[in-house]
Amino acid sequence: MEFNREFILGCSAIGAGLAVIAGIGPGVGQGIAAGHAASAVGRNPGAKSSITSTMLLGQAVAETTGLYGLLVAILLLFVKPLLWGLN
């Protein structure tokens, strides 16, 4: 089956859009984590530094998913590896 240039570019754009959707999960998760951390600090103000450091570490780990999705989207939009064989 032969694919033309426009078809490959269109599929790359759709794939990039789907990859960016990966940023929704970390955004929701970080919002929930920040809300729970604020609630925990409200209950126990003395543990503020421990709660904050644990929350920030968890948010940094969660953010990697969104960054990987963004990286895939950028690669699909700008590198276009499937077009090397096409003229």
C-alpha cells in the first residue's frame, strides 16, 4: 500500500494531538495532590516542610508523563521521520 505525503503528515498531526492529551492526567493529579497537601498542612502546621517536600517530589514524578507526551508530540510534528523515503 502506498501512502502519500499528506496522509503521513495528517496522521502525524493526529498522533501529536493524542500525545498532548497525556498532559491532562498529571494536571489533575497534581491539583489533587496540592489540595490534599494544603488540607494536611491545615490539620498539622508543624509538618509543613515534610508535607511540602513529599508533595513536590510526587508532583515531579507525575509531571514526567506529561513531558513525555509533549516530547512525542514535538517529534511527530517537527522531525517527521516517516517522510525520509518520500520525495
